[in-house]
Amino acid sequence: MAQRKVALACIVCGSRNYIVAAKPSRTERLEVNKFCKYCNKHTLHRETK
């Protein structure tokens, strides 16, 4: 099964900072705490469409 690339966007400023590979069989959106270089702190990043 191939993985697809998804973008992770900061929920504070909305910038798309990361691109990760994820399995397409998931039903929920991916949520990860990552460092945002625009907010200059660790924030929650969610998968975008």
C-alpha cells in the first residue's frame, strides 16, 4: 500500500510548515505538536486538505 503526502498547517498562524507521508487508510486528520518558525514556538499542526 502506497503512502500519500499530506501537509501539516499550524493552527495559530495557518502556515503550512511540514509535509509528511501518511497512510491513506486513516479516517481522522493527523494532529502533531511541531515547532512553527513563524510563531517561534511549539504549536499544534493539523493535516490540511
